[in-house]
Amino acid sequence: MRFGVISDIHGNLVALQTVLERMGPVDQYWCLGDVVGYGPEPEECVQTLLDLDHVVVMGNHDAAAVGVISARDFNGEARRALEWTARQLSRESAAYLKAAPEQLPRNEILLVHGSPRDPIWEYLTSTEQAREVFGETNNPYTFVGHTHVPLVFLQDREGRVLSGTPRDQMLLKLGAERMIVNAGSVGQPRDGDPRAAYAVVDSEAMSVEFHRIEYDVAETQRRMRAAGASPWLIERLKYGR
């Protein structure tokens, strides 16, 4: 079976639609949280997911938009965007986000937004963090989001933890080594590459393939201006920061 891995859409409908079109057929989509926040079309992004065969875990922006956690813990730009986002969500969409689990196992793979030990908030960015997480969980493979940066941590048979940045169209075999995989962000990449990021898992081939694709950033920016978004949030999309 093939599974489409998407994360950190952040209300960017243009990017989401482009990814879904380019990804091709999959048996199910795995969404790793932060469907909303920052972007101009949070309601439309939720409704798009609801039309798909998918599973979703809760992200920190999702949680704050529906009152599960406080928006006071966010910086000013993010907090204002969250307050606007909350007003755009229908009851159905808010209930959907509120019901999302913090972690979700899919056979040998665990899906989570941040990390298994702090599903909502932890940014996994270092090998030291990954080493600690590997020591606290038994999952062979963990798929995370939250950082908006594609990254893979691998624990070899001697217990050493290595990290690497996956390239576009790179194919990674899921073997004996334990892994933590971040496919990057659909709607707001932050690795200096503005292209949308996603991955496809093939459970028969035991592989994950990483992808980057261009989408109409200018159109998303236009919609953000129309919604009254922060100029800084609008501008950063162009630079992938």
C-alpha cells in the first residue's frame, strides 16, 4: 500500500491542492498536524482533508485554534493569526481538529506532530534529542512534523544516531535501523526552499520517497493580503523561511 505523508499545511490551500495533484494515487493520506495557522484558508484546508481517506494527528496550531492549549504560548504574529483562524472555522472543522489524537500508531510506524515524548511542542532538530527519543520509545519508525524542515534521524545497530537531509525524489529504505522521519512542510517550508514538501511511504517495498514541488506562492500571498495577514508572514513564504 502507498501512503501520502503531509504535514504543516498551515491553511495554505494552494500548496495543499498542488501536492495532492502531483502526488498521484495513494491508499491513504497521513497528516502530521498543523492543518491550520498562518495561512489564508484554514476552513478550506480542513474540508479538503475531510473529503480524503486520511488520518490526522494534532499539531500545536490546531490545538490552539480550538482552545485545547492557550494561544498565549505563541509569539505575537502566530497568536494573531490563530485568533483570526479560530473565527474562520466551522463547528464541524473545529470539532474535527479538537478530536485529533496526539499520537497515532500505523503498524510499525508512529505518527506524531512534535515527538513521542512531547507530541504537541517538541522540535526534533538534533541528534542528541533523537538519541533520547529513541531511548524512550520502542517504535521502529516515527514520522514527525513541526519543524517545517525535512530531516531523517537513524539509529544503527550499535546505537549510534546519525542525521541527514533528504533530497527531492530521494528514496529511503526502511530496514533494520530505527528512524525518525520528517517529510517537511506542505504550506510553510523553513529550510530556505519555498517548494512544498511531502513524502510517500510504500509498505510493500518498505520505502519512503521524499518530494519537493513548486506551487503558486504568489497566489497564496495574494489570498493572505486579502485576509489581512501580517506582511512578514506573507513575505517569508517566498524565501522558505
